[in-house]
Amino acid sequence: MIEIIIEKVNDYHKIFNLIKKNISDEQIFIHINKKFLEPFDVLLLTQSIIFFKRRNCEVQTKHSSKIDKYFASIRIVDFCKKNYKESRTIDVIPSVSAMPIRRVSEENMNEYIEATKSYFSSICTGKDLTMLNSCLSELINNVYNHSYSSTGAYVFSQYYPENNEIKFAVSDLGIGIPESINNFMLTAKQPKLTNIECVKWAMEENNTTQSIPQNKGKGLNNIASFVISNKSEMKLFTNDVRMQIYKSGKFNNSQNPIFNQIGTIIQVTINVGHLENIEIVEEFEW
């Protein structure tokens, strides 16, 4: 039996070590000792458990009663049990103001995005959530255009009333942003970049590894610009790079604390109070 203890972000490297070894037919016991789980935590655990299950591993988790109640609310156990051909049915989770975890395909991503906007619009009344659509579309399309992820794109989003914020995350188990960009640089006969330089390149306006942009979103640069103007936050973990945008607007690129991470996970926070108000047009019957 393999035991893993998750107390802080860098502990996820223990999971990725096993993924890199491509283990199979093992018993894996995950102790989750984090006091609070954000959407990126939920997705890191979800995609990892599903990866192990596909390798015929038996996975069990241990956690506090509070986390147990939360897991029951978001139905993570049920999702991981049957997520080999995930249903396209999209339900909301009123108890924690969240959209369910989804493995979103290119075919049903627009359905998911529209349902997500519609649900959060019912909570954040009078606020323009257009950028929620754009951010989700960009991040999901990035997975299918660039990541070569064997498991596709996983998405989870939740509204936090105490802070009046929406947080959503998109993750994959693909090749990661640095490798994707350096593959493009090689094809374009351009010098290879360091991994941090690759992430910076990806965040610059109009940079794309597609000769004709195929994504429907607004680009990572516009997502970053929105996050800054909204005075909110963005976290990006890919390969050995962590990029963060703080509420102050400060950028920070550093060593990824999740050593040996495979793929990319991005979490965006939207400060609902700083969103534009929707102009209400009154209708008169003459």
C-alpha cells in the first residue's frame, strides 16, 4: 500500500511522482489534511484519482468530517467512480453554490460554459459575467489545442458568498505550457526558451502556437488583464513554473512547489463586486 499525506500545495508532488512512474495495480491511500480546498485542489485530486483508477489502482481517501461533508456536497466520489464516459447532464450544487466537476469535451464545452454563466448570474444578479464565459472558453480550448492531454480538460467552479467571489479552475495532464511553446519554437526555427520565459511568452498579447488562432476565448493576456482590472487573482501551475497574479496587480513567476507536475492547472478568481453592472432596459407596453 502507498500512503500519501496532503497538507500543503507542494505535497501534490507525491501524487505526480506516482503518475510519472505510471504505476498500476496498487493500493493508494491519500490523507487529505488541508483545512480548506479550493477548486484547483479539487481538480488535482479528481484527475489524479481517475488516472490511478484507469491504471487499475484502488484509491481510498481519509479526511476531516468537514472535508467529508464538502466532498459529499460536490459529489467527487461519485464523479470519480463513473468518470470514464461522463454524462453530459449538467446540474448545479445549491448547497455550496457550485457547478459540478466536469470533464468537458470540445463538443459539449459551450453547453457547460453557458450553463455556468446562467447559474452564477442567478446568484450574482445584475452583474456582467461575460468574462466568465471568455475565460472558461480560452482555458478549455487551450487544453484541446495545445496540451495533448490524455484525460481531456477538467473544470470546477464555485461561488464564495463570504468574499463575494467566483473561483474556477481548469486542469489537464498534458505536456505543459513550456513544452508546448518550445515545440512551436523548434518548428518555427526559433531559439529555445527557459520554462519561465515560455510562460511569460504565453502571457504576452497575440502570442499563439497556432498559425491561425482557433481558440474562441480572449487569450491568456486578456484573462490576465481582466484579473488585474477586476482586482482579483490568478494562479497557474505548469511543469516547473508557478505564475501568480495578486489582487495588487503584481505578477510573480517562481519555482513550482509541485515538483514533477505533469500538465497545467489554472485557477481564476473573479471579484463579483468589481464587475460591471448590467444595464437594465425597461420595457413599456403601450
